[in-house]
Amino acid sequence: MSWLKSKKASHVLSVYWFVILILVAIGIYAMISTYYSYPTDVRQWEANVLANKAMDCVSKNGVLVEGLKSGKEFEKDFQENFDERCGFNFADNNYDKTQYYVNIDFYEVSSLDKIVFNVYGGNPSWGGTYNEVQQEKTFERIVQGTKKRFYVVDSERNQYLAEVVSVVRKSEQNVKL
Amino acid sequence: MEKKGEILIENVIFIVLNLIYLTILILFVMSRGAGVAGLEESYSKQIALIIDSSKPDTYFYINIEDAIEVAKKKWGEDNLDKIVKVSGNMVTVKLTEKSGQSYSFFNTVRIGKIQVREKGVYINVLAKE
């Protein structure tokens, strides 16, 4: 009789075991489905590449490139044709508006509170959104960006601090909205 | 008298069912990892990022063996040349006739002939004319 009892108990245990297995399977299915339903967010890397390209475009070996400054004046032409000069093409058929923004502010090292020259490309409104992300940690899903600083000299050895901000939106392709 | 050891049929069935369960689970995890949409998305983004970082006259190779295997099964070997396309500044990875994912790059370059080989794809980044 005790043999019968133990066999019955083991059957009941087997049923519970399979119930646990089914629950584990449902859990794994839910986790994997959730994980793969989210797109891979590559905007941080994209913003980094954009910032590096912009830095390479205005400075070579720590010296301002030709055409950016002549004499004591920065060139307006460089400012106006920034995208073309740096080889940026921000058009994207998936979106109506430009999804990128890159801005470089130049400061004289002697007075860091005053911008002496500025160049930018793309959609400036993403710059504003990125500032809000930085300050309040909101809208992180809307834009991703990066901020970098570097020192550069002109041909007369005047020193400047350049601050690059690059922002990428493309949220429809990189986050689940 | 010594008792002879016996293998209970219930135990065998129990072990077999557990193995079947584990196999199904592993196959499910592997199949989701190599899904068409996921592969198209990740490779289109990877290629776009590499093009963004490239200087003109760069020749690069990217291993997309898993995507090629999926394309062979679902679209046929004749269409392997069509799985990676660059049109304008848009990279498209397409592993079946009806699917496809695109991602844009901002670098103003021209893309030469794209060659899909056994395990990967060769892409030639050239200066804009």
C-alpha cells in the first residue's frame, strides 16, 4: 500500500513539475518577445561619428582648416556652406524633417563666456530638445546626442576652444514609441 | 536476497518529455534570434554606421553569414546579390522578397559595386564625383 501511495505522490509531483515548466516557457517567451520587439538604438554611436566628422572638418592636426578663417575674421562662406564643406547629406526619405543636428561653437581661450564663431548643420530644433534632455533627463527617447570639446589654433597661433554638439533623432527607427 | 535494479517506464517518459521541452525552448530562442526582421534591421544599421565612419576609398568586409543563410532559404540563391543595396544615402537589407529594412547615412560618399560572397559582403566606399 505504501508503494501505491508513493507512486501516486510522484504522479502528482510530475503534474506540478510540468505546470512549472509551462510557466517557465511562458516567461521565457514573454521576455524574448519583448526583447526582440524593441529596435536596436544606434543613435548614440551615430551622434559620435557625426561629432568626430565635424571635428575633422574644422581642424586638422589641431589647426583650423584652410577656408575657415582668413586674417582675423572667420569666413561666413564656411558657415553658409557647412554641410557641403564637411560632406554631410542629412536627407532621409523616411522622414519629412531633417533628423540630424550638429553645431560647433568656437570660444577664445582668454574669454570662455563669449562665442566668437559658430557653424551648424541640420535641424536646430533637435539642439533645443537635446539641451532639455541634458538638463531634465526627459525626451531621452526622442533624441540622442553627444557633446565634445577640443582645443584648436589658427595660423597665427591664437587658441580657441571648440564645443561640438551632435544630435540624432530618428526615433521611429530606434525606439519603440 | 539482492533486489534487482529496474528502470521505470514513467521515469523514461518523464526524462524524454523534459528533453523535448528543453529542445523546443532552445529552438524557439535560436529562431527568434535569427529572425528576418531583426537581421535586416541590425545589418542595415551596421552598414550605414560603417559608411558614416568611412573615408573615401575605403574597402570593407562585413560578415553577414547568418543573414545569407536566411536569404538562401527564404529567397533563393539566385537573389543573393540583391540582399544589400545602397541607393542614394540609404542602405537597404532585404532577405526575402516581401521584407526589407532601410537606414540612411549622412556621409557624402559614393558606393561602388557591392559583392556578396559566401559569408559576407564587400562594400567599396568612393569619393563623391
